[in-house]
Amino acid sequence: MEENNLKSAVEALIFASEKPITVEQLKKVLELDAAGINKIVAELRSDYEAANRGIRIIEIAGGFQMITNSSFAPFLKKLFKNRYSEKLSKPALESLAIIAYKQPLTKTEIESLRNVNVDGVMKSLVEKNLIRICGRKKVPGRPFVFGTTREFLEHFGLKSLQELPKMEDFTVLAQEKEAQAEIEPVAQEDLEAKNESGQIA
């Protein structure tokens, strides 16, 4: 197959794949070596960026995936503003963060860190395939230990666990969010009403 056709084939395969497609999968389909695949993907990425296309190719969760150019996020938000998006609850996010940073660990260890029962949260995270049982701890009772999945990386747009924010960055971000939450926004009409009544100096 000619080089341009190979590039088009790689582009088509990445586009058609529901999940990030790996180099191994591309090798099997196209009968190319890893170096050849990576060269073609790098060229495609460069092409998209040079032409300021609406699509980008990123490396995520051990594979390649097409995403929209972040520059056009405001338009996409308008288009999909009414689309239902299932969000993780705060307890689920807290448990997931503990697992991501301290894995592998048991349900009891997670409960001791959160000081609450996590049965329902753990069941939900397993059903969403964000965590999995990855072994047993070598202690009496041999409890299961849990770790994150490839779907976890996909969900949060990470190449690997090494891309997780450092704990100190995470703490600063949480403090900033908490400080913002303490400031109650005031509607413009309320400000105008208070001003008219002389309540604002």
C-alpha cells in the first residue's frame, strides 16, 4: 500500500474505533511495524495542528483516539448543552481518588481513610468499569484489593497513572474550589434592588 493510502488507513481506523486503538491493533490490521505506525500517527497529528483542524489525535490509555480541538469547546457546549451526562457523585470521586493514588488497596482500607461505608460506591465504580479487583492481600482473610482500569484513564483523559496530578497540586486545587464555594453569587437584580433601597454604600 502506498504511503498516502497507509496514512488514510490509519486515520480511518482511529476514527472508526470506539475506544483508543493501540499500536498492536494497528500493526495487526495494517501489517506494519510499531515505528511505522508511530511515524504515521505523528504525521497525522502534525497535519491536523498545522491546518488548525477541528479534530486532534491524542495518545490516551495506551492507544490513539480522535478528539475535538479544545479551541472549539464553547461551540460544542452550546450544541450539547441539553445532552444528559452521567456524573460521578462526590463520594464516588473521593473513593476513586483514594484508589487511584494508593492502589492496590482493600475496601476496608478505603473505608478507614474515608470513615464511611463504601459498599454502594465500590459497587457503582466496578459497574462503571472504573475500578477492578486486581488481586488479594496476603493477610488473614485474604481480602480483595482494588485498582483502576484502562477505562479510568480514558474517562479522565490520561495516558497513564503517571499523568495524575501530584497530591500537593490536588490539595491546592481542592482548597481553591472550597474557597470559591464559600462565596455566594449575587444576582444583578438583587444588587440593583439593594442599591435602590440604600443598603449598599
